[in-house]
Amino acid sequence: MSNKEQEYKKLFISEADSSVEELETLLTQLEKSPKDQKTIDSIFRITHTLKGNAAGMGFELISKFSHALEDLFSEIKQANINIESEIFSTLFKAVDTLKELVQSLSDDSLNVRYRGIQRKLEVIVENSKKQESYAETASVKEVEDKEKPAKKTKAKKSTAKPKATKSKAVEKQQNEEAKLEELRSAFEANQKQEVSKKDPVFEQEIEVIQEEKETKKISFSDMVQVPVEKLDNLLNLVGELIIERDRLITAHEANVSRNEFNSLKRVSSDLQYSVMDVRLVQVGFLFNKFHRVVRDAASTEKKQVDLIIEGSETEIDRNILQIISDSLIHLIRNAIGHGIESETDRKAHKKEIVGKLTLSARNESEGVIIDIKDDGKGVDVDKIKQKVLNKGWVDATTLEKMSKEEIISFIFEPGFSTNDAVNSISGRGVGMDVVKKAIDSVGGNIKVETEAGKGTTFSLILPSSMAVKSTLLFEVGHSQYAVPLTYTDAVLSLQRKEIYKIQNRLMINHQDQTIETVFLSDLFFPNESGAKVDALKSDAKWNVVLVQYNGKKLGLVVDKLLQQKEIVEKPLKKPVDFVRYVSGVTILGNGKVCLVINIPQIIQKLFNHSVNVNATAVA
């Protein structure tokens, strides 16, 4: 059995244990109020669900046993069986047996005797159906008896042969009486002896019905439900532990060999990743909720769309999944509203009438990539250009110099929409900027690939966990900073002659691209230009961290590159939550506070589309 099958099995056992416990509680309530229809309906629903789940997992014994209970409560629901004390004894024994069958899934040594009690449940149902049949036959006989005089009178007035008619009527009556007597005898025999001792099944397990061999033990599920808040608190404590560990190692590394701390590092790291692993959930948990979203959006747009889900077993931090859930809804609705064509247009382009929307997830490197792909018309780049010009964000000359990726990135600007008409899906100029902000908040990124007439793919590049970030540490002045590797494209060491000016802006060439470069010190300390002036006059090499966001690249000049390091980032809190260009903080092993650079905010500030001069300088 694969790991995933084992996981599904554990989940079934956990849910089945909860169902059996609920059955015990409901039976206790029903014993006090046998006529409570609400309780009867609840028991029937639980047995029906348990039967279906067990059948789906291939646990036939549990499925058939649950089916027997379901049939019994179906008869009770229809008032065909009056619940008496003896039946309650049978029901409680049946629930005990059902509990043992569930336990046997995780304990192969457990031999459960279930056939006898299962057969007893089936006999009760069979007797009920026979009694019902007997009652129906008796009712028919009573009706026939009432109609007999009328038939005889009619027969005397008839011109047909009376003797022949009488002979058939007598024969019919005798046959009915014989069948009725046979049915009555069978029913009475079953009533006297519900369980036949001659039945080989009962000979094998009759002792299970007659007496309890031992006192029932209370069992506990192997799975525990824990509120997310508790996991968040535990993760925060583990983060504090990691920070203290690094501080302790750094403080004593001069006097104690690092090997002395190997055990501490191993245990604390294992603890950290174990807690992170507990928070992981399969993306299918969210993906499977989108069938209704697709159906409603397609209905509004009067289109036919099939949703295809792939990679639903991919795992990601639950908090990340929760934060991006609204973003996925926006992207799905956008794909249906903007991407997939109408039935008429799809016919004209010789496409299948039913559009395809694929929602997939996969692990890549240390993160997760979620793709939303449609087979529609693709993004209309020319239409985006026209909208940008109409809004006055950039001039025509600058727009012509922009790459396809840069132009497409305008769709994430607030207030941008290519739809002229407003409906419940699109046209209001909201949605895509919200998507971008949500992805940024978890330290992720989004890319767009499109081909005219073939379709569009939105790729969400997400970290698998928000607890730990892989970063690059560097120094500016006398302080240390961290930049997430998610936004880091390259680290360069350049000679002064490799940096040049265009319209009073510093530029570098990298892989046939002209990229604007700024001193990070200018952003944090704009009034102190000494470091920049000295660097421009010096022939020393420049350390440049090349970062990228939303298709735009920027070079950050720093004083000294340090190392890659996984950090536990803490968000900024009041009264310093307003600090620009900083997304959070961490504490290094030397006890110093290290600021985490907010790359999206920096690039958005420097590449503000609403200011023509900025866009011209970048070009």
C-alpha cells in the first residue's frame, strides 16, 4: 500500500471511529425516546455514509455490516419495526462489533466475529418484510371477502354457466387461503426462533449473540484534531527556539567546538520541520471546491467549461492555501470570463465547444507551483496597449519598447480591465491586483504565459511554508539585511566600468538586458549620499544583488555579501508596521536584528507606471 493510500486509510479510520462514537450516543438517546424521528434519521444517515465510505475504500466487511444496520433503520424509519429492549441489546452489540471491525483495519491480529450479529440484524429485517407482506395479503383477502356477495349476485343474473364460474371462484379462494396459511406458518416459526441453531453460520458464532465473553474496552483513535491556532502558537515557539539556538552557538563558538552543538541543531531542526509538516495539507482540499465555482461562472457567461484537476496530492502550508483561495477564485473566473471563448467563436475557430480549464499543482525546488490554464483565445496584448494609452500610464514611444511580459504585467495594476461591459464576472477593474497582493503577502510570485488562439497559463510560485524563508544575507553600512531567494535572480560582482548612466540613472547589462541599478543605501538613507559618491569614484568591484518581481528586474548595490540562510521571519507590528521597504524582521545568531527587504514594494515604487518619466528611464 502506497503512502497516500495509507494516509487515506488513516483518515477513514479516524472518521469511522467518530461515526461509531456518534452512533453509540444516538442509540443511548433513542433508548430513552424510541419515537424520536430526528435521532432515527441521524442514525440512518451515519450508517448510510459509513457504508458508502467503506465501499469506496474497498473495506467490504465494514460496508456490508453497515448496510445491515442501514436496512434495519430503514424499516424503523418506515415504522415497520417497533423498537423494544431486546432490539436495543442487539443494536448495541452491533455497534460494538462495528467498532471492532474498524479497529481491525489497524490491528491485523484482531479477529472479529461479526457474522452472527450481522445475520441477526438481517433476520429482523426479513421478519419485518414478511410481516408486512402478511399484512398486505390479509388486507387483500379482507377486500375479496367483502366483494364476494356482489360477485355471486351478479353471477346469478348472468347468462353464462353459473357452475363453471362458481368452480373458478372457489378454486381461487382456496389457493389464496393456502398461500395465506403457508405465510402465516412461516412467520410464526420465525417469530418463535429468530436465530436457527441449525444454521452453520450461527453454529460458528452463536456464542457471540448469547453472551459477552469479556468486558468491552474503551478505545481511542490514532488521530487527533488540533485547532490551527494551537499549531500557529507551537510554530512561533519553535521559531523562538531556533533563534535562541543560533544565538547560543554563535556566543560560545570561540570556546566550544561546533560539534558539541550538533545534537542540539539536529533535534531543534527535526522539531521545526515536524511542526511545519503537521501544517501541510493537500491542495486537493481546496481544488475540489472549485467545481461549483466553475459551474456558476460558466452559467453566467453562457459557456460550457470542464474543470480538470491535476496534482491534488501536492502539499502546502494550510495558511498559504487559505490566503490564496480568493486569488484562485479570481483567476478561475477571469479565465472563464476573459479567456475561454463563446460557443460561436469556438466553432468558428474549429475548437471543441466545451472549453477546458486545468487547475494543477506540483512541487518544484523548495516551493509549490499552481497553474491555472485555459484553452481560450489568449491575452490580447494589443488591447492591453490601447487601454494603457487611454489611461495615460505611459506614452506610445515607451510602450513600443516594452517587452510582451512587461505589457502583460499591466493587468495586475489597480483599476485595469479589458472588458468594456460590466457583469458579475468582470469589467469592474478589480480582481487581478488583489491576486497580486495576496501572492506577495506570502512571499510568492506570479507569471503569465499566453499564446494567441491557444490559451493562457497563470503560474503561482509559492513557498511550501510561511514559517521558514530561504534568504540571502548582506550588509549595507553597519547593518545586516536579508532578501528572500524567491525574488533573487542573480548575484553579480561588477567593475566600475561595467556600470553606466542613462538619464541620470545607473544601468548594467546582464544577459542582453539593460537593468536599472540603485544603491540600497539611497532607499533607506536618501539624505546620505556619501557611500554612493565614494563608490562612483572608486575602481573597486560592486556587489550587486539582481532581484525580479512581476517581470521587472532591478539591481541592488550592497556593501558586502554574506551567506544564504534560512530564517524565521516575524512580521512588523505596531508602532513600526508602517516602515517602507521592509516586510519583516528576524534575529541572527549574534543577537542582532536583521530586516527582511520587501522587494515587491521597492520595485513597484521605482517602476510606477503612473509617472511617465520613470517608465521612460527604465526603457
